[in-house]
Amino acid sequence: MNQDSGKHRGKRLLKGGRPAVRQALYMAALVAARHNPVIREFYQRLRQAGKPAKVAITASMRKILVILNAMLKNPTHWNPKLHLAA
């Protein structure tokens, strides 16, 4: 949710969606940023680009969600080599 009005630009807040799913994705992204090579590389690249930690975690949450949706659409198992190439 943005808090913009006219020329004022405020911080965005993450309020939309289902809280339980958002909380589960947040914890998964925190763990993945430390232990999953695909998400860790993605997270570190964002941090080195100057993104705040919360922004990098939120982007990691979305990446996890996109990967999981693709795995459900095309019934496949986790393959880090496939996701590293993407």
C-alpha cells in the first residue's frame, strides 16, 4: 500500500493478501536467504545493489511464490540447477 499524495512519496507498506500466507512466505524467505543457494544468491545480489533488507526479503518471497507456482503448474520437483539458470 503506498502513501503517496501529490509530490509526497512515502514508504510502501505490505498489507494486502492473506496474512497467514504472507507470514509463512516471510519465514520461508528468511530461511532461504541463508540456506537455499538460489534464493541466497538472489537476496545477496539485491543487497549489494543497495536495496534495504526488507525489500530484498519481500522480493525473495515473490521469487519463492513464482517458483512454487511453476512447480505446481508443470508437476516437477525442486531442481536448483533449473532455477539458477532462470
